[in-house]
Amino acid sequence: MIINILLVADFIVLAIVMAWYIFRTLRERAYLRTRLSQSMQLQQKVYQAQVLKEISERIGYSLDTTKVVEIITNSLGNLLPYDTVSYMLITDNSAVFKCHVENSVSHEFIEEVKDKILMAFSGILNLDVKPSRFDESVTGNLLDDNVRVGVKSYFNLPVFIGEKLVGVINVASGQFGRFGENEASILYTITNQAALAVTRLQGVLRSERGKLKAVIDSITDGIISVDLSHQLLVANPSVREILEIAPAKSSEVSDITMFDIVDALAGKTDLRTKIDQALAEDKRIFVPDVVLKNRALEINITPVKNEIGEKVGANVVFHDITTEKSLEKLRQEFTAMMVHELRAPLTAVRWSSESMLKNLAQATGSEPGKVKDTLVTIETASNNMLELVNDLLDVAKIEAGKFELNSQEYDLAEVAKQQVEVFKPQAEVKHLALSLSSPEKLKAKFDRIRVSQVLGNLISNAIKYSDSGEIVVSLLVDEANKRVVVGVKDTGIGISREDLPVLFSKFKQLKSGDRSKKGTGLGLVVSKGIIESHGGQIWVESPGENLGSTFYFSLPN
Amino acid sequence: MSEQADYKKLLTELIQKQMVILGPNIALDTARKVPGIRIAGDGVVLEIIGDPVMVLRSVAQEYTVLSSYVTQMALNVLKQKYPSMAY
């Protein structure tokens, strides 16, 4: 009995020990399985990171989608066993299909892969994709039509850059049951991350390109960029304006073609030859004075190189020098006019001096009246020259900002009255009525000599450019604007609408010949400088040619 | 047709489309990761256990991990085809 009890007890102890041992073993196995799984997951992540790093390094900063898909394809092919790895890119109606054969398969197998990829395209885009043109290449092992195995397993990796489907990568095998979730899901992650990196890079470049475009578009010089085959890459809106190319049907400047540009310069310069010259000589080419219909241009052509110093194209800048050329012409005309204006009185002085010397040499004793006339001529010519030189000096002072005033409080009505009296004899010679309309007194602070000079200039001009009628000098107070206004109205030749804006300019070219023929016009330039130095304004109004004009100036009151 | 039958049809279309686009094995394995769905080898959904909307969302979520654009496009097509169903 005792023995039986002891046996049962031993059995129970043994069972407990065995149960404990089994429990511990199972627990340890579960623990090891978990650790193994964690370790595998970690290994998978490390591997994924390595592959992604390799892909990123190989892609670099490439935005060539073909290259990007090719790199991903080549990297993925090494990760798992397969018979073929392929990719297809579709643009418009043509497709690029490339396939690498690892193990020999038949032509039929390749066709099946193509069909699977096209079906994927159709499924994603929800339309029947059937490219009319195939650019196809198969590399790797030779195809063998005796291998009568079709596609038994495959998976597709759609590649999206941005939100656009750019291609589909296919991995295929002739064996069943390949490419389940465990084997293939990592490849989707890698592909998605690589595509995301390219998408981000494109986004950055798009943003930078946008900034650069905004800068180039805002430049008034015309700028174009071309590649080595003269294909137009960039053209800012100023190109169309400067080269006088007719407006596009749409508002897009990109409608400009290289043909438009070359055509606009036809007969003036051969732009394509100049670009080739700049590229061949590897230096900037400058083309001066290209004269188009209404413009003069300078053209600068600069070769463009990539980061490793290879020539990739050229930039061309069209600089409009029409204004500079016009100003240069006006300066030349101004100098010629000044020389002419000085030569006439100088000739008179020389002629008069020679005449007097001749009379003295003959010692015949000239008639006193004749000598007096000659001296008057010399005096008048000298005065004219002095007046011209004074005007030139005044203009120089005004332009240099060194014009000085001696302003005090004076009666403007009295100054105007004096000037009217001074010019009355001249007006009477031409049978012109010269009158003054003014308050009794009009106090203002101004430089008496200089404002008298302005009034004298305006009245003198009114007499010069009027053959009949009257000249009225009027003074009034503009209370609202706290100023006094002086007007000199005539019934003379008037001023055309287009001449009005340039009347106070030093280098003016008046369309109506009469006004420009008489005098240098410097008087108005000096008058403007004097009045503006006082803080006033000077302006002119005229209903048109032969309808008279009124010159006004204002002084602060 | 019952709600279950509607969602079985919709899920079948989604899975079969993913089988064409991504490949049969990966598409089936991915859908089968979701609890509450039984799928045949040709992609036909045999049974949905529990809330079908939740199952649909879970399947879509699994496919989104593989390719978000493809899943979004496929769902957009289904939404146009079955506008009255909850997604």
C-alpha cells in the first residue's frame, strides 16, 4: 500500500516537473520566435534602407523619368528570384518597353508580360491603353521558344511622379506561387519612396524655376536660351517686343520659335552662325548696332556650360539701344545748332571789324553814320553771343544743381509792368498789341532778376512767334493752391499736340518747323530751371497749330 | 440585394482590379491580411464577417500602403459606379 502511494507521489512529482519543463521550453521557444521575428523585421528595414540609399545615390538629382524607372528596375531585380524584369513608359501614343531576361523564356512569355503591363496601365487610367508605336528592347539571356512556360506569377510596380503615372515595372516568373505579400511588399515601399524623393526634387526645381522665370520675365532686355541644336529653351516676353515679332494668337510667350527670331534678324545678322561661333570659340560674342525697322539693338551671346564644364547651349541677350542712339543723335544736332548760332554773329563781328580796318587803312575817313552802323552790328552780334553763352552757362548750372537764387519779397505786378514796357517797342514793330492784366499790387518772394528774365523770355517768344493779333500778360492769385500764376497769351503759330511734352527739353525736336528754326530754344529750358528752383511750375497750353498758345508759370505765395 | 451582397460585389471588383494592376498574388495576400473577409483564388469575396464598411476601409488601407494613387483611382471609379454606398 505504502509502495503504491509512494509510486503515485513520484509519478505526480515527475508529471509536475515534466509539465514545468515543457512550459518553460514552449515559453523560451515563443520568446526566441518573437526575437527572431523582430530581428528579421529589423534586418528587412536595414536592407530596405540600404536599397533605398543605393537607388537615391544612383538617381542623384536626375529628373529624367526613364533613368529613374531604369534605376529602380535594375535595383529591384536583384532582390528576389525571377525570370524577367521589365518596365514600360507610355507617352502620348508611343511606348518604351525594356525587358531583362534572367532565365531563358519564350517570345510568347515576353508578349504576355507586355500584355500584363498594358492591362495594368488600362486598369489604373481606366481606359483602354493601346500604344500605336513600341520602342522595344530585350537584354540578358537569349530567348528560347522551346521553353514552353507562360507567366505563372508576376507583380507590377506602378511608378507615379507627382500624381502622374510615368511607368509600370513588372517582375515575372514561370513558376506558380511566387511574389506574395511577404516577398513583394518591400519593393512597393522602396519604389514609392524613390518616386516620392524624385517628386520632391521636381517640386523644389519647379519652385526655383518659377522664381527664375519671374526674374527673367521682368527684365526689359530680351533674353533667350538655346541648346546646342539651336532649339529654343527659354524666351522672355521682351524678346517679342524688342525684335518686333507680331503678337502670338494666345498670350503665351512660349509661342515664339527660333524661326521667328532668326526671321526678325534676317539680313541684319545670322544669329545661328553667331551662336555657333560663340560655342566654337568658347567666348562671349558681341554684335553691335543691329538696326531693325524701328529699333537699334546690341546682341550678346554667351556660351552656357553644365556643372562639369561641358557646353550645353547659349544665352542670347538683346539690348535695346534705340533711346541711347536717339539721344546721341539729338546731342549731335544740338552741338551743330549751337555752332551755327555762334558762327552767324561771329561772322558779323569779323566782317564789321574787317570793314572798319579797311577804312582805317585807306585813311579816307569814314562817314560817322557808317562807322556807327558797323559798331551797332558788332554790339548786337556780341550781345547775341553773350546771351547764348549765358543761356548755356545757366543750363549747365541748372543741370549741375548749382543754380542760386537771391529771393526777396517784391511786387510781381511791378516787375511784369516793367517787362511789358520793355517789349512794347518790339511788339509795335510787328503791329502787335501788348497788354497787362494785373492787380494793383501782387507781393511774392522771388529772385527779381531771374523772374524778369523768365517773363522777358516768354514775352519775347510771344512776339517772335506771332505775326498779328495781341499778346496779353495776366497775373492772378490762386488762393486754393497758395500761389501766384502768370500767363503770357499770344495769337501766334501755336504748338502741335505732339510738341507740347518736349517744349521744355534741351534736346527737343519740334515737329512744327517754324518754332525750331528760330533760336536755340534754350530760353525755355532756362526758364523751367528758374521757376522750378523757386518751387514753382511752368507749363504751356495750346489748342493746336496756328491757334495761339499760353505759357504759364507759378510761384509759391 | 442585401448590404452584405452589395459590399461583397464591390470588394470583389476592388480586389480583382488590384489583381490586374498589382499582380494576383500580392493583391490577394494584401486583402487577406484584413480579418473579417474570405476571398477565393480568383478574387471573389466569399464572405464578410462584421461591419462591411469597416472591412472595405481596411482593405483599401492595406492597398494604400502598396500604392496610394492606384487605390485612390480605383476607389474613385467604384464611387462613381456605386454612389449610394458608404465608403
